[in-house]
Amino acid sequence: MNLVVDLPEDLVADVERVRERDPDFLGRAIQYALARKIIFEELATGPSDL
């Protein structure tokens, strides 16, 4: 799976350095961010009888 992301110019070099040092890190970070987003959305839209 490929993911295309538009980054601000000043972040491109930093992200490339991270990718070269630890190729799996960005994938893990994206998975973590997506999981948090899904959990937040479920909690925000779930029943309010807690």
C-alpha cells in the first residue's frame, strides 16, 4: 500500500531522515494516529449515557 502525503516544504527533509533511519516508524506512527482518530470518533458519536 502506498500513501501520498502533501507535506510543508520545511518538513520534507526531516521526514526523509526519519524514513532512512527507521523505515517502519512512519508506518507505525500513521497506524497509531488513525487508530486514535477512529477511537475518538467512536467515543464522540457514541451513546451519551455513560
